[in-house]
Amino acid sequence: MSKIQTALFLAVFLLISGCAAEPSSENPAAPPADPAEDQQKEEQLAAEDRLQGTVVYVVDGDTFDIQFTSGKKERVRMTLIDTPETKHPRLGVQPFGPEASAYTKDLLTDKQVSLEMDVQERDRYGRVLAYVWLDEELVNEQLVAKGLARVAVFPPNTKYVDRFEEVQQHAREQRLGIWSVEDYVTDRGYRAEQPEGGDQASSQPACRIKGNISGGGEKIYHMPGNQSYEATKPEQMFCTKEEAEAAGFRAAKR
């Protein structure tokens, strides 16, 4: 074999050997994503953003006052749910309203809770909108599960809507609480029951004086025509000023 042929043979041999030894440039397939792990990470991030505070007063089933660790007090409205009324100036006390209020009062009064926000942080009345966590329990969800609240969707605050609606379906099927009254729950709230006596009952004068307890615990009553009357959500309604003052409320300054 000539020197030229030998050189060519060695060159070809080395080229083939180098190609065979070259590692594959393809990356190994990435493991599939774990939905449960992703959800856990999302919940962990949400938990880190929660506000901490102590419940100092419960207004009704879905509303309470909180004192944050900074000392500031705020009124909180639970997001994505609606409990029956107990102190509404027109609707009065609705079925299962007192039960919802009692449940929230017993569960949250003087307890430390965490508030998780959705897209909107306040409603038109200036109340903080929040998902309320007591340890690992989501209070909004528990009210729905026990048939003490309905799911009330107001976009864009819809983070837990699928979860809540699944729980609500179970409560409806079991006819728990509000679902035990036929045709009581509607898409817009709760159907008002016609009181006995019909027209005679509706002709009676309504008690229109609103008693409100501020975040600082001060009792103030608001008369129709007062500057803040329409924006005030009452804790209690009175028929006369004397009745309000006897209950420890003072007149609003404006």
C-alpha cells in the first residue's frame, strides 16, 4: 500500500471514529408537569401575600371587622359568596340569615385570620373584598358547603369560582340550609317571602333608622336624609330615635 493510500485510510478511520464518539445533541425529554405540584406552588405564593389580622366584630354571615397587625381596622366582605340578610332596611331578616351570622360569629370572633385578595380589593362601599382563611380552612367555602351562603359571581373576582360551585352543587343535592326552601335561592339573591296578611303587612310603616357600628366600635344611627345614609350598611334598624338611643347609639353628625 502506498503512503498516499495509507494516509487516506487513516484520515477516513479517524473521521468515522470521531463521529461515532460525538454525543447526541438532542436533549432528553423533560418530565411531564405535575398539576398537583403546580397548584401547591400557586397556593404557597398566594399564602405569602395574605394579610393577617384579628376579627373584632361580626356584622353578619359574610361581613366582619378586622384589626390588622399594624393596628388599622377595616370592614371585610367575603368574596364570591352571599349569605341571607339579617339587618337589611327593606328585606329584614331572611331565612337562614341568623344561622349564617351565628356560624360566622362563633367561628371567627377574636380569631386570627388571613385575607387573600382577588383582582379587585374593595367593593363600591369601600369594604375590603377577601377570601378568608382560618388556619387551612377557607371560610367562604365552608359557608357554601353548609348551605348558609350561595355562590355570587362578580367578575373579575373569580379565582375560586369552580371550586365553590362544586361545593354548592353538593349542598343543593343534600338540600342543606338555604337549599331546603324551594325556589328560595335565585341568581340575584334570595326570594322574599310574602308575609302573612299580605297588603295589610306591607302597609305598615317601615323602620328606616340605620344603626351602624364603626370599625372602632362606636354606635351611630343615621336618619333618612343624612349625608351618609344611603352608603351606610346597618347592623340594626330602628323605628324611632328614642329606640336607637336606648340601644346605645348616638346620632350621626351629618
